[in-house]
Amino acid sequence: GSPDFDLYRTSEEHDMLRETVRALAEAKIAPYAAEVDEQARFPREALDALVAADLQAVHVPEAFGGAGADALATVIVIEEVARVCASSSLIPAVNKLGSLPVILSGSEDLKKKYLAPLAKGEAMFSYCLSEPDAGSDAAGMKTRAVRDGDYWVLNGVKRWITNAGESEYYTVMAVTDPEKRSKGISAFVVEKSDEGVSFGAPEKKLGIKGSPTREVYLDNVRIPADRMIGAEGTGFATAMKTLDHTRITIAAQALGIAQGALDYAKGYVQERKQFGKPIGDFQGVQFMLADMAMKLEAARQLTYAAAAKSERVDADLTFFGAAAKCYASDAAMEITLDAIQLLGGYGYTRDYPVERMMRDAKITQLYEGTNQIQRIVMARNLPK
Ligand code: CAA
């Protein structure tokens, strides 16, 4: 093939990691998935199990106390957790999203201070870009940071913040020069314990109910100037570069949710008998399973190719990150809907897990940029 076609091949280590995470997810996370959804409560058991196995933030570089896992290994962790509980998969995913700005652009001091507790499982990291009136138009944000001697003072409201209240650390994008739009935005690390930080009531959502989504209020939050991530005015570029890498983790979540639904439906059609035989013996059902597996495999290959691009400076990463997220999330939506169809009326009830998987899949078409925004990103960054 062409020399630049280097699809990521999973190594023996990746396969072993998948086995480990699958076993842990089935034993320690799956038993709580329905309850976490029903009660809309944080999956504490999942966090504890992930931390005990050092799987809550595998992406943290070794130099800062982490496992230094590559993008594919991170994808595999998220996939396997999402296969049983999408809410829980937001722990490793958002830990990467929140901390990647520091890893990509932060000073050595910031890395030392904030990555070690994340790697040890003592702290989680959230990412604060969106606002009530700045969602798809992220550069239209209003949150302000004003310099005051050796400090910055932050004021504003961030919205849709995953794991808000549970995380100790927050990457916050704020306007430092209102004249310059995206070039006047800077990134900061804010701590939950900083004076003036508070949280809104948890949003009442369709899915991923176990993962709290709250507003973050910044009321005269005064932080030392060295908490700025990278240079002044580079915060928006850092935020976008981060999403290039982390949209792949949303694709991973979509893969995991879809795999969970496909596995469940595959088992169900072998058990369920109508007209005197298992419904899986009917070709109409077989064709549905074939389509589901085909879409899932195509989405997986695209996601793994994107993960390979995430490992190095690659001009096509922006396209691949957006394409993987868009394609895998659409596939997950179709596959989970088909899983409900295969279970019939039973699939529509909470006695079976596929309706939860369908509700959880929906968010992957929305967050880290709607799939319409992904198309804008792809169109502006067509493969070279
Ligand atoms: N890499 C590096 N720099 C980038 C970049 C990238 N991928 N994309 C943009 N930039 C920088 C560039 O420096 C660019 O300036 P130049 O034109 O000089 O190159 C500057 O940013 C401005 O870029 P654009 O002109 O493209 O900005 P725009 O206002 O047109 O917006 C957008 C682009 C793609 C629509 C962007 O606003 C966007 O991605 N919107 C969606 C926001 C989003 O994904 N939000 C998700 C929130 S996080 C979340 O959901 C997390 C969760 O809880 C799980």
C-alpha cells in the first residue's frame, strides 16, 4: 500500500488491555449501570474500580506519573467501559479532555502540579469551553479574565460541563482581549476550591444520567498568573487542538455503546422464539445483525486510524478526529435503535438495557461539537 497508510494495528499489549478492562467492566461497572441511570447518580463504584486498576487517566505521560498510554489504548479503555456503562466511560474520557490542554500547551510547573494527582486518581479534570450563549460558536464566549498584578480575575458562566462538581480541576477558556475574538481567548486551570467557584443544579438529561452535567459559575475567581495554560491569546487554538484528539474518545464511547447493544441483541435473538424457532433463524433478523456489525466495524477502523494520527504531528488529524466522532456516533445511534427493534416491545422497556444504550448513544452526536459542526471542521480540513 501507500507509505503513509499506516492503519493502527492493535498489538498484543492492546489486546491484553482490552481483556483486562472488559473483565473489570463486567465485574465492577456493569452491575451498577442500570441503577446509575435510573437514579441519575455519579458512578462512584466505577470511579473506585478504575482508580484501583489505574485506568482512570491512562493517557497521562510517564514523566508526570502516568501510564503514558497511547491514543489507541485510551480508546480501548473508553470503549470497554462504555460497552457496559456510557456514564462511567466519561471518567477516563473527560479526564483526557480536561487535562490535554495542560499536556499540549502547559508549563512544566503546571504539568507537575496538576497531572500527578490525576494520574494517582486523587483528582479528576473537567473542560470548560461552552457557555449558555456560546455552544457551536465557541469563540463567541463571554467569560472574562482580567489581569490584576500577578493574578487573573475570572468572571462568567460555563455550561454543559461534564463531571462538574466531581472534578477538582477545570480547564477554563476565557476572553483576555475582547477585540480579538478567537485570538483574544486564553486558557487557565481553575480549582474547585478556588474562592468564587460554584456549580449549578445537575441538568436532567435524556441519557448519560450517571455523569453530572452542571454549570460552573466563576464569580471574581482570583488565580495566580502562572495558572495560564500557554501564552496569552492561545487558549482557543489550544481548545481546538485538544478537541482534535479527544473527539476520538467520543468515537470510542460510541463504539462501546454500539458494541454493548449489538452483543445484547445477538444473544437475545438466539433465545427468543417465535413461530416455533429462534427469531435469529429468520433472514430478516440476520440481515439486521449483519448491517449493525458492518457499520460498527467501519466506525471502529476509522476511529483506530484517527487514533494513529493522534500519536504524531499529522496534517490530517483534524479531519480524522471529526470524521471518526461523526461517523461512529451516527453508527451508534442506528445500531442502538436497531437493537431495540430486534428486542421488540421488550427493548422499549427498562427491564432490558438497550433503551438506555440508545439514550446514551444520542449524546455522542451532540457533544464535543454537534455532527453538523464536525462537517464544517471536515470540509475546512479535507485530507491532504
Ligand atoms: N487546531 C489548531 N488551531 C485551530 C484549530 C485546530 N484544529 N481550529 C481552529 N484553530 C485556531 C486557528 O488559529 C484559527 O485561526 P486561523 O484562522 O488564523 O488559523 C482560530 O482557531 C479560529 O478558528 P476558526 O476561524 O475556525 O474559528 P470559528 O469561530 O470559525 O470556529 C468551529 C470554528 C470549528 C466552529 C469551532 O467553534 C468549534 O469547534 N465549535 C464547536 C465547539 C465544540 O466542539 N464544543 C464542544 C465543547 S466540549 C464538550 O462537549 C465536552 C464534554 O462535556 C464532553
